[in-house]
Amino acid sequence: MKKTKLIAQLREAKGSAASGRLRRTGWVPAVAYGEGRPGLDIQLNEHDFVMLLRDHRSENMILDLEVEGMDKISKVMVKALQHHPITGRIIHADLYEVSMSRTISIEVPVKLVGVPIGVAQHGGLLEHVMRTVAMECLPGDVIDELELDVTNLNVGDILRVEDVKVDAAKHKLLDELDQVIVAVAAPRLEEETAEEEAEAEAEAGEASPEVLTEKKEEEGEKAQDEKEKK
């Protein structure tokens, strides 16, 4: 069974300097907020939080948040994570308190299953246009990912949002149904590639600095002629 309990501590120190000190000691600054109430500044044990996230295939998970020193245990979901641009470490987390009886909007990753016929047999190119699909559901019906079978796609075939299979009683798709999720494009012909390369070489030749050299030589010859006339 996946772990869903997240234990946090109240965070008293504010500001970037204080947050930096927290991170150096193995804590992640975070805020827990809900509709109609101010955010609660907390800190999460970085190791425990990362391990909990790794146990789920997406960030769409409902957690039981327990803040030390407070009696209430809240149902929250990860609303946003900020990562360090170089190391990738989590440097801040936003947790949103949810009601199990009210619907929420989430982005669900789309996982492609199988190898398209158009790719395996005809050299087509698989284009994964939409990586996530927006949907609305109750917190208890949140799913980690949506699977989309692409095995029977041939060159020129596409799958749209309307092709995603969901339980209509639990999940409501929010994206336009005609939006393309995946397509199999025709392979690029060798002749087309050769023509493109030839055009590129021609353009490079036109922009060659040899023209400038010739111009300088012509100017030098004119100057020499004028000097000889004098």
C-alpha cells in the first residue's frame, strides 16, 4: 500500500536567507493553504518527502498532512513544486487542502502504450503532441496516469482527446475533444533531405565572405590604377 501520510513542522523563520538555511539542513520550505483561509508556513523533511513522491507515478496524489503541534490532519494535494534549476532538488512546495466531497481540476499524464504499425513497418515518426490531459474529479477518484494504445496507428493516423477512455461517472475531460494527443507522421524521404541540404549549402555559399574579398580586391585594383595615372 502506498504511503500517504506526510508529517510537517511549523515554520517560523521567513525570507530567502532562512529558507536557504532550512534547505542546507535537509528541510523543504512549504506552504499549505485552502480556499478562504491564509496559507500555513510549514517545513517538510526533504528525504521523506522525496521518497513519498517517488512512490507515486505523478504528483496528483491526496496526502494526509499532519503538522506537529496541531491536532488537525488535513487532506492535501501537491499543487506546485519548485525545483533548483541546476541540481533539480525540490526547493519549495505548495500543498492545497481539499474537500473529499468537492471536485478538483488536475493534469493527468498520458502514457502511450505499444509501438504504432506506421512506425514499426513503414518508418513513420511518432509525435506525442499532448503530454497531459486536464480533467475534473473528486479527490478520491484521482488517477496517476491515462494509458493510450497507439499500436494500430498507421502513417497519417491520429488520436484525439475524445479517444481517451475514462469513467464518465467519475472523470470529466476539460480539454477540447478534437485536440490531437498523438500522431504518426510520414517518414522524410531521402530526396527531400538531399534537396534541403543542397539548398542550405547554396544559401551558405551566397553568404560567403569571398564576395567581400573580391570587393576588396576590386577596390585595390582601382586605387592602383588611379595611382599609376597620377
